[in-house]
Amino acid sequence: MPTPEEIEVADLFLSKAASDLAAAGSLALDPDQADDVVGFHAQQAVEKALKAVVAARGLEIPRSHDVVLLIRLVGSGAEGLPGEVGQAGWLNPWAVNDAIRRSRRRAGS
């Protein structure tokens, strides 16, 4: 059973995940919006949702944007995770570090 602190951290991550998901949905409707911006918010939504599960399970939250790592961590528990979530690793290229590198390349830095 999660502690009140673990629940509070999980709720915070879920709230932030919902905001990123809403941003991704809104931005995806704009035909002028770059795919990497939408992908960044989609990746962030999944990352934060997975970190919410990690927090609720009382595990140490890794300081990583690697969705595959988080999937492995969450999937190793007795509860497992839905199959669709296990396939979310394709979002990794839109993680923070990769998004920064792509934007610098576009800017010519």
C-alpha cells in the first residue's frame, strides 16, 4: 500500500502527464506545428504517467527520460502494465535531450 507521500507524488506526476497529453492533442491539430513539438509532449505524458506508477509502488524514481527504462521498471512488478504501454518506447527519440539536439540542428547551432 502506498504511503500518503507516494500518493501525493504520483498525483503530481499524473497531473503533469495530463497537461502534456492535452498539449500534445491541441498541438497535433495545428497543421503548422512541427512533429517534434507534438512528439515531445506525447513522450513527456507517457514518461510522467509511468513515473506516477513508479512513485505509487514506492520505487525510486529514476532521473531519466528513457521511456523503455521506465516500462521495464514498471513492468517488472506483479501488477504489470497494459500491452499498449509496453510499446511506448518508440517515443524515446522525442525525449528532452533528443528534442534539444534536434532544435539545435534546425537552428544551425
